[in-house]
Amino acid sequence: MKKAVVLMLFGAVMGCGNVFAEPPSPVPVSEQKVSLEQSDETLWTIFRDISRQTGVNFVLSPDIQDVRITVFVNDVSLEDALDAISNLAAIRYELRGRVYYLSE
């Protein structure tokens, strides 16, 4: 009887081997893909949507939050999307640590 309980306990522990493992690492920023269909939308809304899709953090300066643009991209790299938006809206972006800072 003791052997059966020990074997059951051992089996239960072995079946949960990943309980204490680290979570999988997120997809690197360089490999993130973005799709957007935004017409006459504020940069604040656009970057909120990009953040939701990628998990990447953005900080927008107050003077650009209400700038409106139209952007349609499908399954492009995050970098390509940032380049297109920054060129269209005449803004710049800078990655510091794990946060993108956007300003005029």
C-alpha cells in the first residue's frame, strides 16, 4: 500500500515537471509582426493597437498623441510599421531599454 501511494505521488510530481520552469521567452522585437487597418485615426490609438498585438511598450509625447493618419499594413515587421508611421506622421522613435519613445 505504501509503495502504491509513493508511486502515485511520484507520478503526479513528474507529470507536473514544468510547473516551476520559466515562461517561454517572448518573440524578439525584430521578429514581431503587425497588421493594422486604421483610417483617420490618432497615433495614440494606433500605437495602443500595436502594443496590444506585440506586447511592446510605447510612450508618446503629448504633442503627437492626437495626430491623425491612415495606415493599412498586413503582417509586416514591427520595424517596418514604425518606419512607415514615423515617415507619414513626421515623428521619430527611439528604443530605450524595452520601451519605444515617440516624439516630433
